Amino acid sequence: MKPKLKIVIFDGSFKTRPFINNVIKSLGKKHKLYVLGFDNSVINKIEGVTYVDLGTQSNKLNLLKRSLVFVFNNLFKKSGIKDFQTFIKLMLRFDSSGLKHFNFNKALAQIKPDIVHVQWLSLLPYCETILNSKSYNIVLSQLGYQLNVRPFVDAENEIYLKRQYPKIRGFHSVSHAIKEKSNLIYTSLSKIDKVIYSGFNFSRFPSICLYEKQETLQLLSVGRPHWIKGYDYMIKACEDLKKNQIDFHYTIVGARGNEELIYMINDLNLQDYITITHSLPQKEVYQLMINSSLLVLPSLAEGIANVVIEAMAIGLPVLSTRCGGVIELVTDNETGLLVPIRDANSLSKKIQDFHTLPLDKINALRVSAREKVEKNHNIEKMTTDFEDLYYKCLQND
Amino acid sequence: MRIGLVIPTTPKYSETFFNSKIKGLLENGFEVIIFTQTIASDFNLCKTVKSPRVSGSRFLVALNMIKVGFKLLFHLNNVIKYYKLLKSSGFALTTIFKRMYLNSHILSHSVDWLHFGFATQAIGSEYVAKAIGAKMAVSFRGFDINVYPLKYENCYLDVWKNVDKVHSISQYLVEQAYGLGLKKVIPFSIITPAVDDQIFKTITSKQNSVGQNQLTICSVARLNWIKDLTTALETIQLLKKTYPNLQYHIIGDGDIKERERYLFLVNQLGLEDNVVFHRKLSHNDTLELVGKSDIYLQTSLNEGFCNAVLEAQALGRLCVASDVGGLKENIIDGKTGWLVRSQQPNVFANKIIEVVQLPEAKKIAVSNNAVSRVQKNFTLSYQNFKFLQFYNCKE
């Protein structure tokens, strides 16, 4: 029987990603889970999880108040006086960054966790003290942009990561592709880096939804309006679709208000063909997926795209660029469709090919896609994988 | 005559357009007051008036409101007029008081012309000129007309109702503004950006000949999406096949997200040895670098006019630019440079190869055409003259 663990999830805020919430819920049944964040407004608290407020980032007084609570809780302990002195210094300087670090370290000192699971590379600066003192086992999640892009265009960031990576006990990679990127930063025989695929909650969709070929091809993308998503290429592809008189409509969820996209749509006279909406709740996104013909992921780089996993699980065919981890999910013409990155013509051509694809072929794609994600992307597997990773990190201790 | 110029910040030393305009007006006996949000400590060309505080602690804003209210008591005429104008236009009382506070720095002055340096600056201040008995002028820049109204539909309705005269940096922007509701009866004047005569003295003796596989291309562009550096860099990738050692210099900066966008593109296209990002350079260093390049490239999705292309032509560079917006007035296609379809890397690349391979005499002819056209039509003295005319005209 493996021991019960104290696990800290550090995401910077309390609003953890939906996929990590699934892990938290699942792990929380066996282990003691804490979520640390600089944000005291938890919308949906997960039962059984302890939320530790580190103070509000934007409100220095609130940060100070939280620090004071930590100082008083520790006052009669060994480091109490030292903490008090540090606090006074930070308070006099009104140093919010220092206060944030202080609160984070004090929270950990109170919890004494077995594992500190850091969700983003950008949060590593908070962990410098504990990385240097090796006081806790740190596991770092490697997701996307912060590893796919930043270290490769920002030399300072690359040097920083190269300095910190060897001090980290274990790594979680969301795909093999991102694991390879991680190895470009640091590799060692003793490095623990486990690929753990995101898990989907299949209970909401026991089987794939019904699919009908619609007269108007309903294309769908979901994601923030960041250049890494490659929407500019997809909009150019839409121009080509229009030119070829394809009856289609393209909806981008979560990118409303982006000047570049609005400009391109108007410039190319695609106002009647493209709709951009605000971010929508998961339930509404799933409903849109059920009503769409094809999910398009025109991204330039991805660790893995959870939206692709969701579409495959629900039964919406997927067309993606060959961007990082997505090729581990989608095999061209088997579990979806693939095109090169940064290639509007290929996107348009592939969409036109898809438009003429007979329903039985589409259904074959959908069934294979569902099988693939059921096998590799279920919550049970994800939870066991995380447990394995944590225990492995402790073994090596 | 007294001119009130409304701009977001006092012009920096390098901003020729506003500085030269202000100097020109002052030299001709005009009085100029700048109404602005930020005043640079080294700016001393003319009188400046700062707009009231809108951010910071609530206490300070409230304190300032009391101060502003007291000050406005001495300009009750303007205030009453402004109130009546807004009231009769159907504004709610809270909006009226908000606007009164935000425009209080202008309401307490008297000018003959209230000139908004950017159309977007006029939003929320549309009735101020009338209230203080001034004529209202508005300048059009690219962003004002090309981008902002797409996001905020009908944002200029009240501007169109009140404006007396329009200044535009290109005919194109005026045409676009008609599409946005500007009435055709409103007089307008096209006053393009201009170049300092000094620039012609800096023209380098660089031959327009390109050595074996050597090619230097340059762009001056903020790393903003409207400049479409994606197309520029994809063009460079295509050109690399013919000119493996080509060098592309980008002068201009952006925020971290924008910088990462184009650095990552360079990384994905394997152009690290061919592309140099200079970020922000001084005007002199910019001119020097542009002056040394074989080709000046401007791939923008749109431009109001584009000062950088004008300067490149003044320096005798062979310019290849997008066939969009004000660029069509900036370059005479085939004569002072070349215009090609925007967003098409292969079209840009083919045109650049074609230009590079032109006979020497043809290149020199285009370069000379470009220089002499700028010398003739786009000088600061001509710009100054046009502005004097702008305010003096009895239209």
C-alpha cells in the first residue's frame, strides 16, 4: 500500500485549468490536495481540497495582511523571529514581489508537502528559494508556449531555464513533442520526465454524438486570440474557400475583439462567413462542437491541444496543423486530418477534400478518433500516471 | 490666430511632423497651445495644457474634481454653452458632467481652431470646439480610419456632425472616411508627411547593383500586425533560395508578444542568419541603415501614407511595397518604386528578384525619380505652407 501524499498544486491563481481540475478531483480521493494561489476568488471550489490564499496580486494591503497572518502563525516557532524581521523589511519597502515570495514559502512551510506541482514555467521564480534549498520535491508541468516558444526566441529565458531545470525533481510533459523540447533545455540520465496525456471525462459523453453532413460546412475553432493559434492563416484559407464557392461558415470561439482578426475579416470581405465570439462556458462549447462539421486547429505550435481531445471524444472530426503534440493524437486520414503549419492553401484544400468526403468515411474517422482518446486520454489513466510520477520523484529522493 | 492642438503626448524631438508644423505656425505669427495627457519635460516649443487626472487614487481624482469645478467657475459661459450643447444632443446628465471634467482643460481656454491631431482623440470631445467658440479640425491617420472604426462601429458619428475641416495624410483616408459617414460637404486638405531637406545630403553613394548572391533588404516597421511582417519574412524565406546570404534588417520594436511572434517565425523558417531585428534606432541610425540597403520593403496590410517609405525614396532606395491604402499615393508604381498585391510572399519575392535583376540604368532612373519627386512634393516647407493655408482658408 503506497502512502498517502500531501500534494500542493501551484497554478498562480485558484482558477486552475479544467484538465488539472479533473486531476485534482481524482487525486483528492486518495491524497491530501492543496491549491495555492494569489487570488482569493474561487468560483468553483473542489470538495475536499484546501485552498491556501497567498494574497491578491494587485492589492498590496491584502498581500501584507496575508503575510501578517503567516508571521503570527509562526511567531512561536523556530524561525518565528527571523520571519518577523523579514516581514518588517518587506513591509517597509512595500515590496510586493518579496511579499508574494514570502507568502508562498511560508504556506509551504506550514503544509510541508511531499510534492509541489508547479503548473507553469513562468512560476519558477517563486520556487527559487525551495529549489536552491532542495526542501521539497518539485514537479513541473510542461505545456506549451512557455516551453515551445519563449526559450527559443529569448536567450535570457533559455539561460534561466538551463540553470533551474537540473534542480527540479520531476517533469510532466503533456506530449512527447514537448518532452523533446524539454530535452533541448536539459537532459540527464537521472531526469524524470513523464509524458502524461490529458484525460477527458467520458461520463458526459458515453458514446460519440450523432453526426450529419450539413449543407453549410460549419467550421469551428476554439481558443484565445494569440498569434500562436494561427488564425490569420485560417482566415486566408477562408478567402480561398469563398473564392471556390464552398458553402461554409467559420466560428472562432474566444477571440472576440481582436483587432487583427477583425481587420483581416473585413479586408477580405468575409464578414458573412466568419463569426468571432467571446469565450464560452464548456457546456456551450461542447454544444457547438455537436452542431459543427469540423474542428480546425491552425496553430503554429502546441504542447497538445485539449480542444482536439474534446472534439475527438465528442465525435467532431478534426483538421489540425502538424504542430507539436497534436500529431500524437491525430494521424492523417485515420483519426483526423493534418496539414503543414503556416499553409493557408493546404488548409483550404483539405477542407474542400473533407467537404466531399462520404459520410461513412467521416464516421470511420470519428470512430477511430474516439477509440484513440478513450484509450490514451481517460481520467483514470491520467490520475494513475500522475501518482506514478509523484511516487517516482519520492523514490529518487 | 490661436491654434489649440489636441494630441496624446507632446511630440518627441524626432517627430518631425508635429514639431515642424508647430515651428512653422509659430514663425508665421500663430499662437499654438497643446492640450495633452502627457508633457515631456524637455518640450518647450509652445504652451502646453495637461488634461485632468483620470487615474490614480480616488481621493486624488476627487480632489482634482473640486479644483476643476472651481476653475470652471471663471469660464461659466463656455460651461453653460457646453452643457446646453450636450443636453440638446440627448446626453445623460452623468455623461455631461463626466465630459465636462475630462474636457475642462480645453473649456477654460479660448482658441480660433481646436485641432485634434488624431480622429480618435476627438471622440468624447466632439462638442468642445463649439462651446468655446472655435472651429473644429480633425486629422486622419491610418489607425483612426483603417482599424479603430471596425472595432467601434459608428464611433465618429458625433465627430462628423461637428467637424469644420478635415486634414488627411492621404486621399485614400478621406475616401474611407466618406464610407464611415463623413459628409462630402466638409472641406478637407491633404497634407502628407514630409521629409527634412537634410535627408538629401545623407544620400549615400551606394550603387544599386547587387553582388553575387548578396542582397540587403530593409524595413522600418513597428512589430505590429498591420505591418504584416509575416509576409515580409516569408518573402525573405523565398528569396533565400536565390540569395542564400541575403540580409534583412527590421528597424522597429514591439511588445514582448509581438517580438516573440516574429522571432519565432524566424526560428521556424530557419532565417536566424539572415534576419536582424534592430528594435528601436535613432532617426539618424535608421536613415543610415536604410540608405545602405539595396531594397526597401513595406509589406503592410494598410497604411495611411507611410513616412518610412517616403524617407526610403528620399534616400534613393528601390522600394517594393503593398498596393494598399495611402501607399498608392506614396509610390508611383514602376516610376518611383513598385507596388504589389499585399499578403502574397511569392508576389513580393518575384518582384524583388525582378527589380534586382533590372538593368543598372533602369534602377538609377527609378531611384532618381523617387528622390526628385520627394524633393519636389514632400518637403517640410511645403507642409508648413499647406498648414498655414489650412487655417487661413475661408472655407
